[in-house]
Amino acid sequence: MPQPRRPALGSLALIAIVVGASAAVFAYTAGWFSPERLTPTRLVDALAPPAGPSLGHRRNHAKGICFTGEFDANGAGSELSKAQVFAPGQYPVLGRFNLATADANAPDATVRVHGLGIRIATPDGQEWRSAMIDAPVFPVSTPQGFYELLLASASKEANAMKNFIAAHPEFAAFGDWAKNTPWTDSYAEDRFNSLDSFIFIDNAGAEHVVRWSLLPAAQPVSISPDDLAKRGPDYLEQEIAQRVAGAPQRWTMVVTISSPGDPTADPSKAWPGDRRSVEVGTLTVQQIEAEANGPCRDINFDPAVLPTGMQTSDDPFPAARSAAYMRSYDLRTAEAKDYPRDATGTKP
Amino acid sequence: MIGVRRRFSPLQRLLHWLMAVCILAMLFIGVGMVSTVTPKFLPLVSIHKSLGIAILVLALIRLGVRLLYGAPPLPVDLPEPMKLAAHLSHYALYALMIGMPLIGWAMLSAAAYPVVVFGRIYLPAILPQSDSLHAWLWDAHFCLAFAFFALVLMHVAAALFHALVRRDGVFQTMASVTTQDG
């Protein structure tokens, strides 16, 4: 071995510095030195109810009921997006009605917001996944705002929500809806909205910033939370199972196209009512499926799973939701023993 | 003659340095993407998947080239434990270069996510949907990522040790930019 020309100690120190610095940069990238960074883990942890998360369940929208059906595209959507899902035809749908709660056992009457997750599969092997809610606007403008809302709601400080609302004036529109809009007595009567904007790309390559909604065929029947409570803690899933067993339930999918200057990046702000909208097809819920034993349990209705012809916009939520949903999925699949598929599968 | 090569072949050196960049980027993107909810999340995940498949393809090519061309011998005066460490670490690096992308692909398959790479290529699922397989593969992917980074750091430390302390030519077998075998 040739003799070192400089002291080995210096060389060893250099090696230690290179390795140490690399490890430090790696740890920094992983967020280990950034306790203030909003990570998927922190966001998902903040969703947990005081008694802890419902193990094995989605960390939000934990209570729900699965269904299968189809999306019947009328072809009109092809003007906006080249996605196969808008070409005339019927495409299989897996979906789930749900309540926006982190508690899988929450009584129906305690949850204000209803949700719908769907996955539409097309013959080209692509998928469109979407998770919508019945509120007309989202409570906050940014994912950071959503995190602050979770902290404020969970806080024991008397003024936490008051301070939150003062800091987030955009919350007023959602608050007004939550307070003043009648509750519905069936998932079948809910209008579900994407709220987030997305970009549709047509065959010519032109981009359209859109939001979409599912409009129910069933006439809404309002009910007070007190009356809903009297019908039982799981009334909504029992009701939809019964209703779908009687007849398939339908929603019209409407795509609304933004005009320049519309708040595409902010789901807490509605677009003006005169924006052009296109009816692109009909969602038919044909069969209610078992929740614990059914096909929805291990599906992540990640709103960033989009077919060619759709992509995310400047709206920051789909990325944040994708990150948080993935975290939730990773946690709950590891907790399968806490939410086992049961042998009977009788509970619808 | 192959047996007395003093450097890796130019193709091996090219693959090594190309993959070094890819793997380091991959590890940093991996820990970065799972710790953010900003809009960066989606492109990072997208790059992570594409780069993973690229690394898998490059690693398989590299394995073939390695089997074909072999490697220059280690210095005869290298202590046996160091020789053993060198050989074992190279086996581990190859196993991770090939195994990690496969585990990631299998993990996405078990979760029934569409596996899309390079923007438009849909890869088939290589496992059926399964919560238990997903959980197991996720743990493996997560733990092995840190093991991989630790191994890369050890590899760098060993390379620098050869270059700066032992000065025994091992570093030059891969670092040299000349096309001559020497």
C-alpha cells in the first residue's frame, strides 16, 4: 500500500464530513428538522377524534356505504376532454356514500357533510377517481387553512373557533350553508360537488378549467337533525340500501367551465352562477355493496387519479388530499385486523 | 483480457454514474414527497414512479453487463474483512437497485392504484389487490429506503477511503473518465 502523502486523520475527517452532511441533508428533506412543516402525517393525525382514530378505517369520511353502478356518458363531455370516460358508452362505477367524520361509528345526525367517492373505469385501462361533498363550497382556501380548522375544532380553548373564523373570512360561505341549508333524509337526494377545479384537455389540446357536480334525480326531502336522530344512528345507509333495492338511483353529471378570472385555485369560492355547464352523462347506482366485506374497503378515492385528458389545476387541494388520502390508506391497510372482513358480510 | 482489467469498462462506468444520480435523486424525492402536502407532491410522486422504473431497467442492463464483463480485482493487500464487506455491499446494492422498484410497483398494484409512468404508460398490476400485501410491501419499501441510503453512504465513505487514505487505485477503477482500460 502506498504511503499516504497527507495525514490520514484529515482524510478521515473529510469522509466523516461528507457522510454526515449527506445524512443531514437527507434528514432535512424528510422534514425531521422542520416540526412546523405540514406533512401528510400531521394533517391526518389532526383529523383524529379525541378518542383516537377509527383503526382500519379511512381517517376521514370513515363512515360510509359502498355501491356499484355505471356511468352512462352521453358524449357531450368529449368537447371538453379527450378522456374515454366522456365517449358515448357505459362504464362501470365503484362508489361509496359517506359522512365527513373521522369516527366510523358516528350517528348520522351528528355529521353535517355528506360525501361521495367514485371510481369510473374505462376500457382503455384508465380510471377517473373523484371524491365529492354536498356542500356548495369548501370551508377554507388552502390546505394549511384546513389544518388550522381541524386544530381549532379540536381545541378546548373557548375562543378557538372564533379566532379561526376571524383569521379565515372565507369560512363564512360554508358556515352559512352548514347553518341554514336544510339537511336531506337520503344520500339519494344529495347534490355532490367536486369543489376543486381540474383541467380538462380536449382533442385539439385546448385546456378548460372545470368543476363538476352530480345532480340527484330524487327530489330532496328536508329533515331536521333531531328527526334524523330519531330514525336511528345508521339510518342513511339503511335507507339507501332499501331505496336502491327498490330501484336504481340516478344523478346527472354536470361539468361547469370557468371563465378567465374565476377563482380556480380556491374551492371556498363559488363561481358565478352564469358559467356555461355541460351535462356529460348519468351516474346510476345499481347495487349497494357490503362495506366491510365489499370492494370499496381497500380502494383509495384519491382525487388525483385522473385519466389522460384530465389533470390537476392551480387548486392546491387535490395534491394535499392525494398526499393525505395515501397516508390514510397506508395506515388503515396496516390495521386490517382492527376492521376485518367478516365471514357473514350481512351488514350492508 | 477480462480477468486483469484495472478499470470498469466505459459502459459500466457510465451506468454507474448515471444510476448514482438517479438513485440519489430517487431517495431524496422519496423522503421529500411523503413529507409534503404542497402541490409539489403530485409531480414528485410521478417522477418517483418513472425514475423507479428507469432504475429497474438500468439495473437489469447493468447486472447483465457486470456478468459479462466482471469487475477489476480488488488490491491483493486489501484485508479480508474489507474484501468481504466490498463484495457483500455490492450484492446488497444490486439487490436494492432491482428490488426497490419491484417492491414499489408491487405495493401500488396491491393497493389497486393505476401505475402510470412517463406520463402515459400504464403498467400492468404485478400483484392482486390485498390490504395485507400492501401493508407488508409498504413497510419493506420504507425500511429498505433508509437501508439503501445508509448503504450508499457507506459506499461513498469506502470509495473516499480508497481514494484518500489507502490510495490503492480502487476509486480510479470507477472514477476514471478515460475510455482506455489501462
